[in-house]
Amino acid sequence: MDAINREMENLRVAFDVLEDGAKIPVGCHKASGHLVFDVRMTLERKARWVKDGHKSPEPEWSTFAGVVSRESVRIALSYAALNDIPICACDIQNAYLQAPSSEKHYVVCGPEFGLENVGKHAIIVRALYGGKSSVADYWRHVRSAMEEMGFSSCKADPDVWIRPALKSNGVEYYQYVLLYTDDILAIMEEPEKFLREELGKRFTLKEKSIGPPEQYLGNKVSLVTLENGVKCWSFSSSQHVQAAVKNV
């Protein structure tokens, strides 16, 4: 019950609950959803309200959403090491819920919405897990935010974002932001300031996730010093593979 209440509290922004007798907007179709339960590795119970996207028709528009490639991450880490540029990572909290939904659907509230709302109609206004367009809605929302902040998408990898800037010593350089759904990697001078003051104004960030990267795309990330004294970034899947084997 605690897990359900926590999930529905987070989902409150995703629904516009109509009062009894209020008309459903024209073109808005009925949808449904269900709760999925899981147990974290810490034995904490988790609940997720998921939209029944498999019951809705296929959208007429593209629902493609890309993610940054591992090759791009390796190149970016090399760029940071060669130019002595700091790196900071963060996670976006409840990522999909921060993007408006392009689908026009409503649901009939069940008991998980609270006894006062049972039987009422609720318009879905944010992207939800399980929705056929949710991933693309979030992807477009993030891209729009990056463009607002003056970044341009890299032609070689659309999820690498570039912005020209000046270092504190006046030298011109490029700032990079790598996007893997809700996992963000910022490569620039004062990257934490960028995450908190620019990206943090547009998205709610997980406070505990802000800091130097320790893991990205399932790989262990660490700053190492070579025998010649040169510092570089290590990007290894060893920890991920060992943990997977141990779990099996």
C-alpha cells in the first residue's frame, strides 16, 4: 500500500481528474492501465502504474527515440581527459512524467486514485510508462529543452548535444551533453552548475545522482592515472558482467 500511494502521488501531475458531469474533450478516447509490482534489490517494494498501450491503436506518427551510443561516450570521455574538462552526471526524476502526452486518452479512475475519485474520468496529460508514444514524447521534450539552452544535436549521434563556449581563461571550446533517456552526462567547465541551474530549471533531478559519474550505460566509469602520470577516464563493463553472473 505504501508503494501504491507513493506511485500515485508521483502520478498526480499526469492526470486531469474531471468533476462529475464534466464532458470529456472531443477526440479523447478511453484507455486503461494497471499496477505492476516489484521488489528492489534492497527489498523495498515498488509499484508502477502502467498504461495499457497494447490496447490502443498504433500512432500515425513515428515513436522512435534514440539513445547515445557507447562509442560516443568513449569519444566524449577521451575529449574530456585530453582537454582536462570536468564531467558530471545526473538522473532525471520520473522522466516520462515531465513530458506532455501527444496521445488523447482518458481513464476511469479506480481505487488507487483515491476513494474520492473512484469512477471519475481522468484525462492523461503527461507521458506514461506503457504508452505507445511516451518514449518519443519524452525524447522530443528533452530535445526541445536542449535547443532552448542553445545546444545543437550532433549529426553523427543525435543524442550528443554540442554548445560553443569560453573557458574561464578565455579559450574557446565545446560543451557536450550526452543523453541516454533519463541518464545525463555533462562535459564542460562547472558541469554541476549547468545541471542545477539550467537543466534543473526544466526538469526535476534526483539529488543523489548529481556528481562525478561512477556508472553509465551499465559500465563502471572511473578516473585513473596512467604510468606516465596522464589522467584518463576508464569505461569498463567488468563490474556489470560480474554482477550479472553473480545474480544468475
